[in-house]
Amino acid sequence: MQAWLISNLVAGALFAGGIALGVAVRRNRLWREATGELARRRPVALGVIALFVGVALLDSVAWVGGVEAGEDVVAVLEAQSVIDRAFLGFQEKSYSAPFASAEFYGGARLAHPGRHPLGTDILGRDVLYLTLKGARVALLIGGLTSLITIPLALLFGVSAGYFGGRIDDVVFFVMSTLASMPGLLLLIALIMAMGRSTLSVCIALAVTGWVGFCRLARGETLKLRELDYVQAARALGVSEPRIILRHILPNLMHLVVVTFVLMFSGLVLSEAILSWLGIGVDGSWGQMIDRARDELSRDPIIWWNLSAAGAALFVLLLAVNFVGDAVRDILDPRTLRENL
Amino acid sequence: MSSVLEVEGLATSFPMERGRVAVVDGVDLCLARGETLALVGESGCGKSVTALSILRLVPKPGRIEAGRVRLGGREIQGLPVTEMRRVRGREISMIFQEPQTSLNPVVRVGAQVVEAIRLHERGSREAARARALELFERVRIPDAAERLDAYPHELSGGLKQRVVIAMALAAHPKVLVADEPTTALDVTIQAQILELLRELQRELGMAILLITHDLGVVNELADRVAVMYAGRIVEAGTRAEVLGQPRHPYTQALLRSMPALAKRGERLAEIPGTVPWPGNWPAGCRFSTRCPRVMDVCRAREPEATRLSPTHTARCFAVAQELAT
């Protein structure tokens, strides 16, 4: 019973963190205006993302309930989240087309006729359920990897750019070394070395993905370091750590936000590619697409598995990219003054 | 004369193609309480590096090679870094050329002034904010209370420069180094800022080291003037001496090239050539390549400073000869 507790705590922490972030954004006028502008420009895309986030959170909140009489005990114990519970018992024996009342092959009557809006897969699992489960995996891959990547890249990039000299040499050497290896090979090697798990996929994606943003952060720090307000801070006797925290990092935040949003979609896509290679994360849309490959050659064709996963992936990434473009326009230093 | 700032033999070098070159080479300055000294020169003559060297803020790969800087009687060149940080802001403060970039764009201006205050003073955030408001009023920012919560991009250039000055004054420095404080502003605002600096100096009794290439600004504000050329001070004296009776050929040429003194319809006088790059300085007097009164000795040896009055010196063989005859 530990797993559900941890899962609930994590979900709670994420929720609280989201609210804290929201409050922090509301309190800073620059960010408040930027988010307000974003909401004005991209209400639909933001709504879509909120929907996916909501589904992912529901999928993370464990449902703790006793086993009722007549329920399949194994299924109940496996069903841990709210979403799992909602789809409990929607099991069929084999393929069913969307809204069908009989099995796709053979025509045997379904246990829940007409209750599968996206059909079922070869094992009789509801495709809508699997698709909704995929949202959590996608957000986890994108979010967790970014959470590893961005602080890492900021740490190395800012210290390399700010202090220069030997630190810069070391960071640049590491970056060049990583950048000189083929990304996909490195990714596969890392996942193989660490074993297949969600965390190891995230770490592998982070290790191969931090170089780009690190270089960006380093370059921007090099520029900021020479600016008059940093010089002025030194002339007023501000210490180096304080200059970095107060004058360098806040001026990199727009880059962080833009990079996060744009990196997110890239990461989710990378995971789909990894799944296609057979080393992705269980339950991801990439895996659904991979499984659906063979179904396309069946006759009559099984199209709903591929379509559901592909559409979910497409809609999420489209929304993220729309938001990302808008964020970049709003936070771009060159247009910052006109917008705020 | 009690001086708050004494600089002796200051030399700062930067690496060039042919090894390290002293961009500032043996500069002596002296600044009394409540006095304004203007450091004048063309671009690239080492004015700003001199100022940064005094605060020990020379950017890498520059290096201070020699010299003593005494601030309020205390030698500060050898101070440890943490001690030096305490000197900056509290005893000597600096304002920069560009008010547009001298303020952090993502922090409210009030918070930036509060930060400057709390660096050097214990006390609550509220007390610091009250002090910030007082400083804003002191630098004549209209609607000071509202402006505390403004972001830099919401202020005009002149207001930004006032905020910068307020920050520099936060810890009551004895010396204010102003690196071209009005260059980036338009003319009407320039006059206001100069007026403000003059008032603040009168009220607070601080000394100002004014770095500029604008002789008009010098005439407005300076008590004494030091003219710099190619890393050396070539002429120094009171404002009346240097601007009224310039002796060094460079100062004379500089004054002749001022549009305000030129006659209408006449071609403006200019100094032929450009300041030689550091490292390409001629042997002997550094002005010898452009000097109208150049003699053989100028190309062979560097002139020493010749004392023309208790306050007036010029570094020129021709001036020394005139004086001798």
C-alpha cells in the first residue's frame, strides 16, 4: 500500500507546486502581464493543455477503496488511479470497433456493447482508456526531463559564462564531447546501461538534451555579464553569488520558459521514436503506435489504435507548439517592450 | 589640502598582439572633499579604464600593474576582495554612461535601490524602502512613491539616470565616479542631470570624478580638469587654467575643435589623425605624431610634467622651453 501513498503525495505536491507557481506569477507584474497576454492569444491551446494535465493528474491520484462483492479482485488491486477505477471492468475479449456492439472478428456479443467510443485493442482493452493513460506518460517524460535538463544546463551554462576561464573550458569540453556523439546512439546506450524504466529514459533524454540550452545560457550569460547593470552592481559592492541570483538568472527566465515549452514537444516525440525502437516507456502513445504497426496490414484494417494515439500526440504537441510560439513572441526581448 | 581620493602612478595593462600594453600608464589624480575633477580625453585614451581601476573593477584580461589608490587616507589597492566589496558603494560609487542598461530590466527600480541600501545598512525592509523613497525625492523624481514600483522600461532615460544616481548615493559614498553620465541623454535632460549632480554635491559634500569627452559638461561642473591622452595625463589644472589658458598643444587643439567656439561659416578646426592604438604609441611624446609644435626631442624622449603654477601642470617640451626662456 506504499505505492498509492507516494503517488498521491507526488500528485499533491505537483498540484501545490502549480498553485505556488501561479501565485508567484500573479505577484510579479511582468509575469502576470505576460501570462495574461498568453491567455488572450491562445485560449484554446491552453485549454487543451489544461485538459491533458487534468487527465494526467487524475491518473496519478490513487483511488483507495475496498473490494466490493462481485468485483474482480485482481483487477481492483491493479486499478490504482481514478482513471483506472473509472474504466474498471470495461474489458472485452478481443478487438471491437468504436461503438460496436459485437466483436470485430467473429461477431461475438461484447460484454459492454456500444460503450467503447474508440474501440478496443487486441487484448480487449478500451482504447480511450489507454489513450488517457498515455497523457500521464507524455507529460511525465516532457516534464521530468525538462526538470532535470534545465537546472543542469543553467548551472553549467551560467557558471561557464559568468566565471569563464578554467570552468568555461571544462564545461565547453563536456558539451563538445556530448554534441559530437550521435544523439540517438548515445540515448540507446544510456537506456541499455541503466535499464528500461521511465526514470532512466528521462535521464537519458536529459543527458543528451542539455547541451543546446546550456550553450544558449552560456552565451546569454556572457552577454549579461558585460551589461552595465551587472557592472553597476559590482560597483555598488554586490557579491558574485548575489549578482548571479538577482541579476543574471532572472534575466535568463524568458529563455527558460521558451526553452521549456519548445523542448517539451521534442521530448515527447523522442520518446515515441524510442518506443518504436522498443526501448520506450510502458503505456506511452509511442508504444501504442508501435503496437498498431502490424494491425494496419490486417484485413479489415484496425485503424482506431493508431489513430487514437496519433491524434492524442498530435493534439497535445500542436497545442504546446502554439503556446510555445506565443510565449516566444511575448517574451522575446526584442518585442518585450511593445507587449508589456 | 585634505584629499579624499589620491591616485598615484596607476597603471593598468591589457594583452595586445605584442604582449601586455599599459592602457593607463602612470596616472596621478587627487580629489578633495566636495570637489569635482573632470577627466577629459578622446575615445580610447584610457579614461574609463582609469575609473574602473580605481574601483578595482577592470574586466579580465585587464590587470592593474602598479599604483596606489588612497581613499579617505586608506590604501585600497591591496585590500582583500571582501573588504573591497565593502568599500565599493559605501566609500566610492560609480554611475555609468547608459541609463538604458544600468538598471536590471526585470526588477522594479524601487527594489533595486532597496537592494543597494540593504547591502551596506542593517535594518528592516520597510526602513530601506522609506530611505529609497527619500532618495528618489532627493534626486527629484516626480511622483516618487509611484515610481518605486515601476520597471525600468516604464521610465524615461532621464528618470532612469536619476534612479541610477539614487542607487549610487544609497550608502553615502564620499566619492562618486561618473562615467559620461550625460552622453546618452538628450540635451535638455543633460542640463537637468548636471544641475542635479551639482545640487547633490553641495548638499552631501561628496567629491565627483567626472569622466567625459564633452568640454561643455566640463565647463558646467568641474572645479579642476585633467586632460588624458594615450594613457597619460598631459595637462592638469583648475578649470580656468586648463580651459582658459591651455598650454599643452593637445588641450589647445581640443579646445579649438569645439563647435561652440568656432566662427560661423568657417571650417571647424580638427586634430589631424587619430589617437594611436595602445601598443602603437610612438617613442618619445605620445602626441608627437599629431602635434603641430613637434620638435626632435619630442620623438626621442618622453616629457616630464612641467609645473606652471601650484595647480597647473603640462607634460610638454615646448611648454618647458617657453617657461625656461
